[in-house]
Amino acid sequence: MDTFSQKVVWITGASSGIGEALALHLGKQNAKLVLSARRVDELQRVAAQTGLPEFDLLVLPMDMTDVDRLPDHVDTVRQRFGRIDYVFQNAGITQRSAVADTAFAVYKQLMDVNFFGVVAMTKAVLPTMLAQKSGHFVVTSSVAGKLGTKQRSGYCASKHALHGFFDSLRAETYNAGLHVTIVCPGYIKTPISLHALNADGQVHNKMDANQAQGMNVNTFAQRLLRAVAKRKEEVYIGGSEIYGIYLKRFLPGLLSRILRNREGA
């Protein structure tokens, strides 16, 4: 598959998990990579593992909540590579707390990172893609973006919001040559639950059992890249938890009973 060869691919959340796995697979396909996250040392580690020559790599540390700087970051990428072909948006945080206990500030932080940061990034890149008359946004949502579960209210809300925004964007820009893929992962073996926010905003610092037993992140990355190459609009990748999306659509009452009887965390 040479879909990504010599294409400029910008990956957020590239320092670990899904973003890191995508970077390594895209490096094997000779993409030109822009790697972004907050941790510079981890980005440099991932960059070294891609095996790409220095002129095909740009390590670009950034904070998704610092939205005022995003246009400057876009300028940096354009000055380096001249264009932006793909943007994989993976940066995000999750939650482990009941609605009654969760501080409002936690909801704000979840939305700032998972939704508003993604929207701001998209709007910063969009003029470049419109001018090129080509480009592809790949957005990491979640199974939680299609249904709601206990102790994930803010996370679910932020992921639901992504679907509304990017479905609208897809409709508006299709005739301009742009594409949007929304991916809904199930349980993937990544550190996301370790960094989850508790009710007061403190770090959860525990690996959930379902996450620990989830799909290998490299398998996930391979399946996602195949879907993107086919320009799939929405794709679900994971284990049996994926069936919850279909239950929500066809048997919502049954899903509701299943979810309310499950343990929260």
C-alpha cells in the first residue's frame, strides 16, 4: 500500500498509544511525518524509531488547548513541507467519575482537549487543504462517541460532539476534494486509562482491565490505515464491545439495560 508514500501526514498525540503506532507504520510507508504532542523527549524517541531521514520528519511539540498558537504551527509545517495531506487527530483524555461527583472544571478540561482543541486544529489546517483542493482529516472518536456509559459522561459528551462537527465538515467540503474519516476504537491497549481524570481532576493512574486486555495498538493502526486508504467515512475497530454501537441503533432498550447493570469503572 503506497497511499501514504511521500504524503505529508501530521499526527497529534504522537508521543504514545495510537499516535505512536500510526507514526511507526506510516514511517514504513515513507510518509513525511509531523509529530506533535506536549512531551518533546517522547516525540524525539518516536521520531528516531520511525527510521525516516531527518528531512522527512518534523517534531513539533504543542498543546492542543493553546489554540491561539495553532495557526503558527500550521505555518511551520507549510514552511517545512509546503502542504498538508493528512491530519490524524489522536490527542485526548478520558474520565473516571460519576456525574454527581465531577467538578465542572473537569468537564471543561475534557471539552477543551477532546473537542475544542480538535476543532481549533481543524480550522487552522482547513484553509491550506481548501487551497490545495485536497486533504484528509482522520479523527479518533470512540465507541463512547456513539453511546453513553457510567463514569464517562464528559468523555462521552466530547466524543459525541466530534461526530456532529465532522459530519457537518464532511458534507461542506466533499465537493472541494476533502475527506473525513471518524474512527471509533473499542478497547485498545494504550495508556489512556492511566491518564484519566477523576472527579476532582486528579490523574486516575490505573490501567483498566478492559484496556489492558484490549486490541494490540499495532493491529489497530494497521486496520485504521487500511480504512483511511479506502476513504471510509466512519470505522469501528475493537473487540466485542463494538457491537454496542449496533445495539444502540437497533435495540436501544436492551443496550440501556446492559449498560446500567455494568460496573462503572
